[in-house]
Amino acid sequence: MEIGDTFTVGHAIRELFDPASGIVLGKIEEQLVQAQVEQVMPTCAVARIVGNFPINRGDLLHQ
């Protein structure tokens, strides 16, 4: 991870299941906003939300 990296923040709307086995195949997600890394430390990073949409604990981050 480097300063300037951009991530998409979203949240899961629902899980997709295989009807035969019941195994979770994945999640349908709603993309909310972008987050851009501003500071990188050895064990964590700080990112700024780019957009005007509230994020919540449990939302997902993808590069």
C-alpha cells in the first residue's frame, strides 16, 4: 500500500448461495465511495473518503 492508492468502499446487500449445496458463492455489493490513502504506517494506513456518502463499520474495501 502506498500514498495515493485508491480503494472502493461498499457494503454487501446480500449473499449468493448455491441452492444445491447451500455454500456461499459470494456477495452482491453496492459501491458507495472511493477512499484515497494519505498516510502509511508499519501496521496501518489512513485514508480520506472521496465523496459524500456515509460509511459504516463492516463496509468492504476493495482495491
